[in-house]
Amino acid sequence: MALVNIDTALRDAVKIMHTRPENGGVELLSYKRNRTVALIRSSDSTIRIQENGYVIEDIEIAMSELSKKLKTIIKREFPRSRKIRFFKFSSPEELNRIRQKI
């Protein structure tokens, strides 16, 4: 788990998603770990976004739309944050772990 500056978080998340295998991805967490956005690669051209914070939704988008959609989600879920936690995973089952809240 790494702390990433919010200014580079969008670029880093898109870059990571292009290299992750199918069913793998990255989870973006607030510093206190109480709001999350999980990006799961469904296939070569689609990404599933699980948002669990101010808004709870599960959507599937094309890889080309990821940057624009993720920018609005980051502004909504992490409005005052300067750092975001990144957690890479290889299967969606890893998202069901119990996280320590700060």
C-alpha cells in the first residue's frame, strides 16, 4: 500500500490499469480508509468501478472513458485529500478484507 499525491493519482491509476491482468486492479482509499474506489479490469477493453464512499455504485465502462470518469470520482470521493492510498490486487476477493480504520 502506497501513499500517492492526489495530483498524480489519476495518471498513476490509469497507467496501472493498462498493465494489470484480467480480474486484477487497484483500489484507491482515503487516508482514513473509510472511502474506497476499486478499479477492476473485466477484459482488455472494459473496467469495472466499485465506488464505496459518499456514493455507492458499481459501473462498467470502456477503457477509453476511464480517465474522464475517474477524474470526477476522485473529486467527489476525496475532495479535501492531498494523499490517496493505492492498493494493488490480483483478484476481486482481496477487496473483502478487513481494513484497520484510522
